[in-house]
Amino acid sequence: MKNIKFATLLIIGIIALLFASNSELSAQDLNEKKKRLEELKEEIQRQLEIIQEKEQDKNLHQKSLNITEQKKRETDSQIENLKRTEASAKQKLDGTIKEINRKTNELSNLEMLCRRCYEELFVAHYQAEIYPEKAADPYLLADLILNTAREISRGYEQKNNLEKVKQDDTVYYEDVVWSRIVTGENRSKIVTEIASLSTAINLLEQEKIAAEERINKLEKESAALDELISKLQSDIISEKYTFEFSTPRLIWPVQGEIIRGYGEQHSAEYKVSIINKGIDIAVPEGTPVVSVDKGVVAFAEWYEGAGKLVIIDHENGYFTLYSHNSSLLVSRGDKVEINQTIALSGKTGSAEVDCLHFEIRKRGNPVNPLDYLEQ
């Protein structure tokens, strides 16, 4: 509880340092704060619309996913039926082939029997010519040959019928196999579609969560501005300052690439325009951060999304802010000189990459640092 009270007093002290003591605030400043508050409310409304849009898209994708999963279940059932039909067709085709082979062997045996009977009839005929007393009855052999020939004829007719059945069975079996293959390919497409829809649903859910998190941040900033505006309305201070630095152009706090400029920055991730009140300079962690001019340290602590923050009051109507540091080398109340190392850069607070966030405030209001820094 003591820590919470201390933090509350600390925040109030920061606001007092930035916007009350040694500052000059006008009705125009108040109007700018009110305008910013309205912009935040508009951004919150846009985020709410994004959430609603993502939820609708998610519901549509979920409906498509349910339909596609039902198709998959139907396709799986169809494939199982086709497998059973294929096995039955294969069994019937194998039975027909087996019957054809059996009939072929039977015809081969009948033809051999018919040839032997014909040979015996031929021998019996010549024996009757030569040895009439030993003549056998040729009519018995002739009748046997005739009956065998008729049986052979019926056998070939049956075999031909079996060949036609085999042809039909083969076509049916191949059709079933092809249907199973095509259905399997369709199933693969359905499985791919299910995976794609599931990925899309997860992405939409992540985008929705990101938009909700963004709304929370915007609402906190809006609430802070609302509180600040209420304070400014009851306490507009007017004092005289030189608004001059000790050099025509300020030195850079670090040397590096500007990765986010001052002012309105469009966020493709959240589909809103975000106001950057300073510049973000990419530098490796541990890079010395120097004061751009002489002044007094007004704040040197951890502060919410800013991480480890240093604020210098240059006692001329300007403050400079240095945030996301890995370590601080000065304390509140310290006097600093131009080019003095006050911190080491880092990635604390809400920073996603190693960088220094640098701001210049005039009467508490942010101004473009590039208008003041050396070219």
C-alpha cells in the first residue's frame, strides 16, 4: 500500500514538474490536449469497429470450418463404403477369374477325352475291316464322341459368358478404385481447407486480441489526459522563459538510425494512426546516452511503458525526455552539463527493439526534435 501511495505521489510529482512548476501553459495548450483526447476517443472507436469486424469474420470462418468438417466426415464415410465395395468387387472378380480357369481346365480335359475317343473309333474302324470277328461296336464310341462334343460346346458357351462377366466385373472394380482415389484426393483438399480455415480463425482471434490490447492502452492514455485536462482547467500557469538553448543547434543524444519519426505514424498492425511525441533512434543496448544541453534532472526512475526514464529540465521552458534505457547514471536533482552521459540505452518498458526514445517538450507540449537537433 505504501508503494502504491508513493508511486501515486511520484506520478503527481512528474505531472507537476512537467506541467506546473517552471512551465507556462495557455488556453491553446489546453485546447490541444482536448483535441488529442478526442483523437484518442476516435481511435478507440476505430479499434472497437475492428474488433467487431474481426469477430464477424471469425464467425463466418467458423461456419465455413463447420461445413468443411462435415464434408470431411461425409467423405471419410464415403471412402470407407468405397473400400468395402472395392473389396467386394475384387472378391467377385477373383471368383469369376477362378471360375473361368476351372472351366478352361474342364474344357481341356473334355477335348483330350474327345480326341482319345476319336482315335479309338478310327482304330476300331480299321480293325473291323481287317478282323471282322473282332469288330467293336462303333456306335457306342460315336455316341460318346458326340456327347463329349456337345458338352465341350456348352462349356465354351459358359466360358464366353464368364469372360463377359469378368469384363463387366473388371470395369466395375476399376470404377470403384477410381472413385476411391478421386474421393481421397477430394478429402486431401478438404483437410487442407480445414487447416487453412483453422489458421485464419486463429489469426483473426490474435488480431482481435491485439486490437483489444490496443484499446486498453488507448483508454489508459485517454484517462490520463482526461485527468490532466481537468487539472489544467483549474490551474493554468503563466511565467516567462527564454526558450533558448546554450547552442543554436542541440547535439544528438545518441548516434543511430531513426526508426520512428515524430508525429503521426500509421500502424498497419492496428489499422490506426498513432501519434509519436518524439523520435526513436536504433542503437545497441549499452550505448551511452548524453544530455543535449545543460539542466537539472527532474525525473530519473522507471515509468510505465517508458521503462527507465530520464527527464531534464533545462530551465528555459524546455524539457527533454530519454526513455527505454537499460540503466540510469543520474538521479533527480542532479545538475548535468551538455554532452554528459546520463544513461545507457536499452529495451525497457514497451520497447520492442534496442533503441532510445527522445522527446523535447516546450511548456510541456511535444515538439519535433529534428527542428532542434544538429543537421
